[in-house]
Amino acid sequence: MRLIDSHCHLDAPEFDADRAAVLAEARACGVEAQVIPAVTAANWPALRALCAAEPDLHPAYGLHPMFLAEHRREHLDLLRTWVQREQPVAVGEFGLDFYVESLDPAEEQHYFEAQLAIAAEAGLPVILHARRAVEATLIALKRYRGQLRGVVHSYAGSAEQARQLFDLGFSLGIGGPVTYPRAQRLRALVAEMPIEHLLLESDAPDQPLMAWRGQRNHPARVREVAACVAALRGETADDVAEATRRNAIELFGALAR
């Protein structure tokens, strides 16, 4: 089985003690590439160094809404420079988070809109965070119809919102949450959605699978996500792995190296 983890924070401090072993485990489980999205400007240099040292790790640079307090307006100009110079596989992770009440919605929107514009200028896909914010995300993306593609990672919206995202050329990132039987709406969507809009992800070290709940997540567990998705769809895990691998390469391009 050949897999691509379309969203893994392998640069996170949770992996500082055993990053090499975690990466080796992922490779042994068939994970042949990982997209590593940034969350703050401060971690871009270390993320770049990690990906430069490991040919199957691919960076994306962005400003995550959960770290709004760390962002500065000048970071947007810096992001434009980094994107032009480094040519990452995507701009991200960025987006909107309306779940955390302490975040300033106006500030979130400012950074969100600015990063959409940077990605459109650069011709790069986007990796979007949209927690309780899929409708607001759709409103913004419709202004870029035909100019942007990307993925809404850890998708938790409705089937109708998903259809609108597909129409805009966007994919859904599916990971650990789909393994929980109580996630009935998500599981029903994954069972019926067009496979060409589906990407597999770990979001490690976050969002552990049901069998590993409460524990640190690993990129190797994308294999188990593929098996769960396959069972829901009545397909083989190998077929799901290959289809989502093709989808990731089509979206991010450089993963085909």
C-alpha cells in the first residue's frame, strides 16, 4: 500500500524526542510522502530545515488562526517572500476558527483573506482550517472561483457544503475523526462522496484514531484511516490508498518527485 499523509505536523515539539523513529514507522507502513504545514512564522525556518533533510517531507507555509496572538501584520509580507523564494507545495495551514471564543473574528478574517490572495498570486493550492466556519470559508472561496484549489482539512461541515467545495475544486482532508462511530454525518459523507475529492491525513500529533484515543497520533496511522474509509465505501484499502495518493499528487504536484 502506497499512502500520502496530506497533513502532518511532524515538526511539532511532541516529536522532538523520537522524530526519526516516527518517520521510519510511517515509511514502513507505506507512507511515501507527507505534507508538513506551518502554523506560525517563527517555525518556518525549522520546518524548512526538516523538509530539506528528508526528501519525502514537503513544506507548506502559513499562519494558523489558532496562533493569532503570535501573528503580526508584517508576517504576511514575509509569507509572500517565503512563498516566492521557497516554492512550497501549498500555502497553509491557515483559515478560520469560530469555535475558540477568544479569537478576534475580524483579525482572523484579515489573515485569512490576505493568505488567500497570496496563494492566488503564487498559483499555489491552499490548506485550510475551517472549524465551525465552513460557510464563511465558502463565501470567501467563491470570490476566487477558478483561481484557487486546495483542501479543507479535518472536514466537519455538511454534505451540501462539501458539494459546494467540490464545485470550487476543493478536496476534503479525512483523518482520525472518521474512525469514531459517533461521527455519523462525517462517515455518511465519506461513504458517498466522489473519491477524486478525498485526501487522507493524520494531523499528527493531534486527532488520534478511536483505537488510540487520548494518545499522541502518528503519521503511520494513515494506513488505518485508509482501511476505515475503504470499509465505509465498500472498497479495498489498496484502492482507496492509490486513489487518494493520486489526488494528493494532482493537488500538490511536487510530491511526485
